[in-house]
Amino acid sequence: MPLPWDKRGAILKDQFRGAIEALLEDGCDGLYLFGTSGEGYAVSDEEFGTIIETFVEATGGADVFRQVGCFGLSSDQVIRRCKVASDLGADSVQITLPFWKELNDIELRTYFADVCGDLADIQFLLYNNPRNKRRLNGKELEALASATPNLCATKTGSGAWIEFYELVTESPSLQHFVTEPAFQFCRGVANVGLIPSSNYANPEKCRAYYKAVIEGDQKLAQLLHAEIINFFHKTAVPLLRKGYIDGAVDKAYARIRGMEFSLEMKSPYASLSDEDFSWLKETVAETGFLQRTGF
């Protein structure tokens, strides 16, 4: 979930609740806070707890899986946030590797032993993100899962096909989640799940793609896969090349599809300018991606 801030960097709770309601109405069966879109790297400890409380309250009556990203630069920081998230009602936590420096093999094992070992009652998903300076492969993940059984899943959003193949075949103990570009390929190899990015712009089309892949409708899956990739290529890639971070684009998608949503980012990261938002809105319209699928 992206988060709406005012110009001072304070959470806009009404917009946040509205976004949750919209995503639940879309039929989302899982929501998570404080990933890349949710600026989990940027929130203070005070904001962390307050936003989770609002999140849990707003989803309290829904049949939805709730996950919270708990990022930090040391084991202690991550453990503290994991405990807060669990105590406030999160079903699972998402962690990353500390990213001040690339962890060596000894530090890697120590980190998972510290965090997962100290919190044996919590289920963990690793956000296997190159921004952490080290993207773990399947053999490395399988060894970690054997040592820390409550490491249950991964999210991996980038990589070459051969890297995805190695990832899902060499770490069968873990549930893997990927994004739209790799989902169709990986689903043909292993029982992977989908954590989508296109849902902000067109949840119906995102759901249709997921369903087509799951049900083995290769023709429709390929058609929708190409449409989603084209959408990202035409709209997101130019903005990312200009230097915007992912969350800035995701917030704009949310607003374009009809959510009342602030485009402000936590400092020092740049918010989408009025000029670039206008360009994005026009380009999204040109792609036709927001049109209903009919599937």
C-alpha cells in the first residue's frame, strides 16, 4: 500500500482509510504496509505504530491477510518493529536485509538467527530486493529456511529468467511471490504467488491476468502479460529513469484510477511534479490500460 502524506510528512488518515476501503472493494485478499510503495524505509518508530493501528482498525472486519514490512539497519531495530507489528495484529512480517553494507555470509546467517530465532511465533517473508545490495539465490535461501523454519516466504521482483528458475527450484521449502513480469513463467515451474503492481491502476485487469495464469489459459495470459508490460514500459520506466522512486509512481497510479491520494513523498525523495503527473495521466490514457477488460 502507498501512503498519503501532507506537505509536512504527516499521514493523512482519511485518505489512508479510503485507499484501504477501495482496495478491499477491489477484492484484494492480501494487503501489506511499509514495502517500497509504502516507504517502509522512511517512517519513524512513532509513525510505524500509529499507522499500523489505523491499518488494523480499517481492515478489522475484512477477510484479508495483513502483512507489515519491518525494515532497519540492525537486527535490534528489525526485531523491535517485528514485535510491534505482531502485537498490533499483523498476520505476518516482511523483512529486508540491512542495507548500510552488503552482508557477508557470516553476517547473513547471524541476522536471520537473531531476527527469526528471537521471534519464533512470527512468520517471516523476505523482500529479496537488490536495493539491499545482496539478492539471495535459491540455494542460499534454502539453507536459511532449514536453519530458521519460520522464514516462510520471499518476494522477488527482478531478475533474469534463469535466476528466477534457480530461485524457485532450489528453495522448495519457501513460498515464493513474484510480480507480473515473472509470474507466468515462474508459475509454469513452481507454485508461486503474485504480489502485483498493476493493481493500483486496474485491479480488474490484474485479477484477470492472475486468473488466466492460474487456470492455464495461456493465450489470454500472454495477451494480458504483454499489455501489463507495455503499460509499465510506457508509463513507469520513463519516470524511474528520471530518478523518481517506485512509490512516487504508485501513488500517481492510485490517484489516476480514482483514489483521493496525495502525491507527497517522505523527504528527501522527490514527489512527482505537476508536469510529470500530467504527462503520466495523458500517457496512461493513451495506453488504454484503464479500460475495462470484459474478461
